[in-house]
Amino acid sequence: MTISLKMRLSLLHLLLLMILLSIFSYGIFTGTRNFLIQNTAVRLRAQAKPVIDRWMNGSIKDSSSLSKEASLLAVDLTSRDTAALVMDKAGVILAKGKRLPSEPVPAPPNPSYFSKSLSGENEITYITKEKDEMFLVTLIPLRKASDPSKVVGIVQLSTSLSPLNGFLNRQKTRLILGILLILTAGALIGFWITYVSLKELTGMVETCNQIAAGNLSKRINLPRRTDEIGQLADAFNNMIKRIEELFETQARFVANAAHELRTPLSALQGSLEVLMRGAQDDPQASRRLTQGMYREITRLTRMCEQLLDLTRITKSTDIHKEKINIKSLFNEFLHYAEIMAEGRKIVINGSSGLVFTGNPDFLKQILFNLTDNAVQHTEQNEMITFTWKQSESGIIFSVSDNGCGISPEDLPHIFEPFYRGDPSRSRRSGGTGLGLAIVKNLVEANGGHIKAESILLKKTVITFSFPST
């Protein structure tokens, strides 16, 4: 059987409340019981002390006189709820105080407690059971007035605990009824509090089911809460927003990929149709069509290779890293950059001696792709600048050009696969729209971050950084 979270929390609350009430009630009950017993013992001693002092200062001087006066002493110490026994030093009962039927029967002496009292201990009190009845017994040593250190006998005072137990039983019943009433009220209030606190979860479940059915635009709308449920709702909304963005990116990727593949495939199909209609009989036309088909196949091959590179970088978890001298790497890269620049001016500017840990092949690929992107968007005789510097968080690289720039609406999407703000121009220049996406994945694979800044028709700056190691 499945128990709901609300019911489990309510039951846990009820169990905790029951344990705390039981401990609290047990403490009250035992404390009351001990207080009443102690108070009864104090009362017995307080009633007996003046009587014993009077006899010990009067006719009782020693053991022999105690034997003679024991009966009268026992009678004086006996009352409606107290029974008295007078014993000598050997533990022999000299007299019992019971004379009337209404007076209680004394409890039998206990030798072990008698020995302790005979040794001179004043505060001997214990509870004993006789014929299913509980008695409180207290022992008082009888000392000579002239020599208080010498004990001539023992007085035992006993009283039945039945009235006290009756009161305690009534107290116990009241405590149990109180616990039951508090538990009932606590259960109702606890369930109501749990229901009010968790009622938003039901709406969250319904929202999750709608999202699972495909409605990714659905969100959890709760009153502003700063507790755990509010934090959960915010985290869930952020997660769904991210998933929705990923799905949109995926859909855009598929659409762009299909568009990019359709163009060369359409060109190939058209060229083949022309050849099939007889253009192969015209050597010049056939060669022109064949060269065009070769270019499109080359472009398709390059696109597939870049897609495979993008997939490998995304799934790569074990990246070889080594110490890289940045100045040496750029000096080596400068020769290839000048070849790619085709008349554009290449400038490198950075501190010597800077070293960081990374994958040199990845860094070279990043620089090649960014150089290729800058060349495509700058005119002849323009300048492409590479810089690097040390910062508190790591090494910062930047590649800037003073070309056509990127429009503000395109800037957030330039690192997405196949995204191009000017598809026609990029296609004429041979771009596939994957270069910057590969750069972003390479940078993140090395633990870095990348961003782009641009002013339309003036400049573009691509900045990426790697942490210090």
C-alpha cells in the first residue's frame, strides 16, 4: 500500500508528539509519586518525633525501661492511618500499637533495614508489599537522652499506600486522557499544517505531467516562497527552461543541417540531371559540371568531418594536457595565419614567458578556426589581432578584427552549429556554420569560457580564457 507524503509526515509528527508527551507525562507521574511518598515519610517522622522525645526524656532511660513502657509508646504513636511497632536491639517486637479495629495493621519488620537503623541511620524509609497491599515504612532509632550515640531500640512506623495509589491512579488516568486528547488535536492540526504546506506539490505534479506530455512552455507558478518548496519550484522552472532551450537549439540544428545538406545535394542532383540529358557529349560542359560536383562533394565531406569533430569534442572526457609556452605557440602559428590571411595584416601582442596547461592541438584548432572566421568577415588590407594576458582567474586570449561586425540579434547565437547571420555570403565563402561551434566546444573541453563582442560595421572581438593551473 502506497502512503502519501502528507500522510507519512503527519504520522511522523504524531509519533514524535506521542513520544514527547509520554516522556513528559511519565516525568510528571514519577515526580508526583516520589513527592507524595517523601511527603508522607516526612509527615510520619514529624508526628512521631515529639512523642518519642517526650518518652525518651521521661520514663524511658534504657533497654529495661523500654520493655516496660513499650506498649504505651506504641499506642501513643499509633493513629487512624499509622501503625507503630516498638522493637528492642535484638529485633524482638516489644509492643504493637493497634488497639482498635479501625487502626491499621503494622507491616512486618525487614531485618536488613532494621540493621541499618540500629547502626544509627536516621533516614531509613522503604516500601514493602504485604498481602497485595503496599506499605510505606520508616524506622526511627530510640536514643538515650543522656547518651544520644547509644540506641536502645527501634520504632517502626508504617502506613498503607492505598489512598496515595488511588490518587496516583486517578492522576494516571487523567494523564492518559490528556495524552489522547492532545494526540487527537495534534493529529488534526498536524495534518492540516502538512496539507497547507504541501498542497502546492499537487499542482507541481500536474504541471510535471503536462510537461511530460510535451508542453514545455508550462511552468510552475507559485506565490513567492523562499522555503524548500519555493526553491524546488524555481530549480524545476530553470531546468525546464534549459531543456526547452536545448530542444529549440536541437530543432534549429536539425533544420539548419538539413538546409546546409540540401544545397549541395540539390547542386549535385541538378548537375547529374544535366549530364543524364546528354551534357556528357559536350566535353567542356561536362568538365564544368564535374568540377562543380567535386566542389560540392568536398564541401559535404568537410561538413561531415566537422560534425564528427564536434561530436568527438563534446563526448571527450579524457583530454591530454601539457605545459604550453604561449609565445612559442603563437610564433609557430603566425606562419600559417599569414598564409590564411591572404593579404590581411596579422598582429600578435602578448607577454613573453606565460605558460598554462592545456591541449596544444585544441588551442591551435581554436586559433585556426577563429582566423578563418575573421578572414571571411574582413576585407583585404584589414587587420586581425591576437592578444593574450595574465589575469587573476587565468589566461585570457582574444582575436579581434575590424571587419563587418555582427548584428546584436545574431550575436547570442553565433556559437550554435550551422547558425549564420548572413547565410548567402557565408556559403559563397565556403563556410559551413560549424567553425565557431567547434571553437566553443574546444574551449569548454579545456575548462575555459568564450564570449563575443561586436560593433556592427566596425569590429568583432572573440575572447576566451583558461583557468590558471
